[in-house]
Amino acid sequence: MKIVYVFHSLALWGGIERILTDKMNWLAAQGHEVTIVTTDQGTHDLPYELDPRVVLADLAISFHHQYRYKGVRRLFDLWQRHRLFRRKLKELLRRLQPDVLVCTTTCYADVLVSLKGRVPLVVESHTMCRRFVDEGRLRTLRRWWLMRKLRRADVLVALTEGDAAEWRRYIRRVEVIPNMVHAPLTTVQASLIAYRVVFVGRLEAQKQIDHLVTVWRIVQQHHPDWTLSIYGDGSQREWLLKQVERNNLYINIFSPQPNIFDAYAEASVLVLTSAFEPFGLVMPEAMLCGLPVVAYDCPFGPRTIITDGVDGFLVPPDDIETFTRRLESLMTDEPLRRRMGAAAISSARRFLPEAVMPKWIELFTRLKKPD
């Protein structure tokens, strides 16, 4: 089967980039012809290893260059780049003749539905419907236009049932396929004796790093022998560094790691203080290593992955006091960590490639037009 993905670039150490790379590698290993079409790859290094059988075709549109300009000139530049995008993508699709097109970002859906012809189009939602719908008023017309185009896709795939239910208010053909965890063959399981809590994620507003700092400031007073290891980068990194220094916090901050499973194996608990999580890949990753998780019960990922009181704790959103208590209960009770850690391993297996990827094959096969 010829499968073509369309994405802006594989350049960041991010969840979407990791998931997309893992899916394409898996499909290529199964003998499918996989192409990733990018618009802004340029000379960026790949953050994750891409199977050599996966073809990367960059259209060299460089949409981000529009921000060199302001006002009308920026709009004109963006219009020109969209024209170039349509022309180049149309020619490439004519040559590739794919069996299935997969759009991994909703912002390209309008172009793809107009170019796909008889080729089935799958749109992946890596954000949440409510965020797509609730964007600022200045984008209302653009949003209306995209939603109109999304209805012409053959199917939209959401990551959770909660998000799918909201998409179905606007789009009829919605299915649910969760993200997969492609763990190393030799996944090391945590001993759960290390006095270390771990956070993995982008240091951005969504993750509510300020909540995490507040929690740790309280925890540290009672458990000074424990440390918090944070793996990530983003706009709040400098703020975080200042908070650590100003409050003398036992927090170690690391850049994103190519093999994050080593960090999980050296910890005893994973924490997540996000305001929202479309999925939250770090949770099943850590759980495969035997870590229990403490996370806010935010829309929609945590409740899909964690069973409260079994393999981790779900805390009411923004309830810092309860979050702190749940974390401290795991820090002080090793038998509890071990019981939850064992349950976490079993639970996380739902998201292994052998459980998730056949759902994609079934979908692609069902959509593929007969020869």
C-alpha cells in the first residue's frame, strides 16, 4: 500500500514528531511504501531516527518565512507560499499515486481535500476539538473554512473517545485510534527505589510548570532527600531556572533526550500537571517502565490512560493540595509504588504497536479504493 503523510516538518523533539516517525517506521517495516511530505523541513536535522525505507520529500515552502514581514506584505507572502504549496503538492501526488493520504495537521486539510481526487484522505487530530473551535475571534472565518473542508475528509481520527465525541458535533465520520508507544526492545524497568520524581514535556503554558514548582516547593519541605528531574525545553525554561535558583529547589533540568526510557528507568514516579492533554504519550511510556503516574484529570488523555488508584492517581484539575498529597503517598509508600507500577506495565501494553497499528491498517484497507 502506498501511504503519503503530509506534515510541516520533522524538526522538534515533540510528541507528534515521535509518534509520526514511529508509525511510518512500523509501516515501512511491514512492506508498505511510505512517503512523508513536508513543507518546512529545510536543513533541520531529524530528531528521531527515520527508517531508510521511508521517503522524505520536502517541498521547501518555508511557511515560517512569512514572519519576516508585517501587515499586508505578510498576507501577500503567505498567499504566494500557499499557491506554491498547492502547485508542488499537486505535482508530487500525481507522481506518487498514493492509495491513502494522511494529513497530520488540520491546517493543511483545506488544500488536501481539493487535491486528493479519488484518493481517501485521513485527517489526524493531534489537538482537541474544543481548542480548534474556541480559537480567537480573528480566526473565526479561517476556522469556519477549515471545518467546512474537514467535513470532506473521508475520516477524522481522534486520540480519545472524549475528543471524538466533541468532533462528532461537527463532523460525521470520526474514529478513535490512540497513540502508540514504541518502546526499545530492551526496555529497562525502574527499580522504584530511587528517590526521584520525573517530568517529561515541553516547558510551555499548557504543562502548567508553575503548578509543578508549587507542588515541589511543598514536597521538598517534607522530603528533602528526593529530587525532581525535568526533561524538556520551551519558552518557560528561563523562568523555571530562576525559580529553582531563587527557591533553592532540588530540581534538575535536562534537555530532551533521544532515549527518554533511560530517564524513566532511573525514577520512581511520573508527574504531569497539564491544563489539557490530547493524549499524553509520556504517561504510557513511563508506565511501560513500571512508573505510577500522578496527573491532573484534564481533557482528555489522562483519564484514557490512567485508572485512578490502580496504576496512578487522577487529581481534579488545578487542585495543587490533592496533587501534593497523592504524590507524597507514593513517595513514602514503596509497596504502593510497586503495586501501582506493576499495574501500570500491564495497562500500558494497550498502546504497544502490535495493539495499535493493526487499527490503522484496518482503516487504510477499508478506505483504499479498489484497483
